[in-house]
Amino acid sequence: MMGFLLRGRNQSAVYFEQHLDLTKTLPWLAERNARLAREAGAPAEAAGDPAAAASTASRATLFHLLLHGMASVLHERERLNRFTIGHRTYQRTGVFLSFAAKKGMTDAAPLATVKRRFAPGESFGALVTDLTSHVSDARSHAPSAMDKELRILLALPAFLLAAIIALSRWLYAWGLAPRSLIDTDPMYASAFVANLGSIKIDAAYHHLFEHGTCPLFVTIGQIAQVPYVDGDRVAPTPRPEITLRYTFDERVEDGLYCARSLQLLKQRVEDPAAWLGPA
């Protein structure tokens, strides 16, 4: 009934905020990256050794760990990996995460979007290496498939473009749209993740897009040193913390299932050693 009572994603949106303690996370990432650097060796890197280059490409960040955690939760808690369209809710057959990356840290630099399928059981190291390559490609000057499609569409008169979008919306709702368009569209994903911390701002609540099938938007803030209560007193030293803010289409699944899924993500990111093993 939810698909009939709530007609759009933003009418169905639920907003949630989550704080993650990075006391164990940041040292784990630093130790992992330091180990890779030691294995590659600084002199070899200076000489252009491929092994050293691979080590640099495999440098893990908190964003990598968050994406890996989200993908693992979506695989294990598969009822979150659904979408509602045309009054019906469908189970997605794979985990797809989309995110945007600035091509440069200037006001005029455009945004490049990346959409990637996250395979079940993929190792963290393989994800880091492959994702680094995806981001490098997105930030290059070569036009992506989405850039080429938009260039053609934006050259059309406004009334014709509006008609094409209306037609495509109908085709999407009935499962008749060309697969090639869906595969490259970042809004046909399990979740869209925006790393706002990378541009030194905090997480924001973001709207959902009515276009596409993405029922979950996640924004990541910047790392902050936050005071906390230890027992019955405020701890003398603040701890590193990050804020995640979620916008979720509640037609997909109920609140209890979602809450337990987010708790699982919290546990994995806060203690990666218990989840992925020693750094």
C-alpha cells in the first residue's frame, strides 16, 4: 500500500543522522597505508618501480572504507537494496553505488559522476585500487558516456527535450528503456554518496531524485574533534568523529530493518580490524 499512498520519493523521504567514532578507524587506515609504503619502498618509488606505483594507487582513505562498508551492508541486508517505481517495489539484482568527484578544487571545475558495481565478497584492497582508477578516469579531460549523452540532449530545443524526458520516464516505469542508458545513469543505483568532507564542509540533508531508481542519498561530513562523555564525566581529550546524513525512501523497507542495517555499518567502520582483520 505504501507505493499507492506515497506517490514520490521526496514525499516518502525519511531523514536520519549518524555519528561515527573514528578512534580505531584512522590508526587502522594509517597503519595499512604505511605498511604498503614500506613494502614498496621509497627509493623504488622514486625510480618509477611499478610495485611502488601500485602501492600509491592502493592508498586507502576513509571514503573507500565507507563505500566498502555500505556495499557489504547492502549485500547482507538485501531488503535495503530495493526501489519503488510505478507503485511497485522491486529487488535490485546488484549493488551499485554512485558518487560525484570534482575535477579540480576551483569554483569553475565541473563535477564528474562515477557509478560502480560492487561485487559480493570483493576485497578491500581490490576496491581501493579499482576505485582509484575510476576516479582518475572521471577526472580526466576525456568525455564520459554521460557527457556525450548530455551534449546531444542539451543541443535540442527545450520543448523537444521535455518531451523526450517525459517519454523516457514512461519507458523507465514500464521497464522498456534502453539498457545502455540505465547502465550509465548514476541515478539508477542502490545509493548516491556525496563526500562533502573532501571539500571541507559538513554533511547536509539532500533531496532524493524522482528521476531514476535511487532510494538512498548519503552525505559524509568532514572529520572533527568532538568532546564526549566517558562514564559520568566529559573526557579530557576529544575524539575524531564524522557525521553521516541519510535521506531514505521509506517505501522500500521499515524503520527497524534500516536501523539495524545502519548499526551494522557503524560497527564495521568504527572497528575495521574486527571486520577486515589487522591492517
